[in-house]
Amino acid sequence: MAHPAVLRKLVDEYEALRAVHADRSNVEPRGRIAEVACALCISTGTSDVDAALVAAYHQLRGAQVHDDSLLAR
């Protein structure tokens, strides 16, 4: 499972892109949504974006990130 800060970033980006895509039928966000969905699936060990979101929410619900020094590299 990915670091909680990484999961949070992926979930936030996926939700933001999904909201943008809902407002417009622009091709560019769709490509990025697919990339982020794939990253979410890989990070959570799932093969479906909905399952990946559930797994990420479950992990993030109890996660308390106090040290993100590994992400600063």
C-alpha cells in the first residue's frame, strides 16, 4: 500500500479531474483521469478504480501522517 500522503494526493487529484470532466467533455482531463486511476489501482493493489477508491478511503480514514520526509526527496 502506498504512503498515505501519496494516496491522499491521488484521491484528491482523481476527484478534482472527475469534477472537471463532469463539467466539460474535454479530452485532455480524460487522459489524465485514466493515468491517475491506473496509479490508484497500482497503489492499492486493485484492478478497478472504484475498488481502488474504497481501499484508499479505508486506509486514509485511519492514517495519521506525521512524517512525510520520504516524499520530500
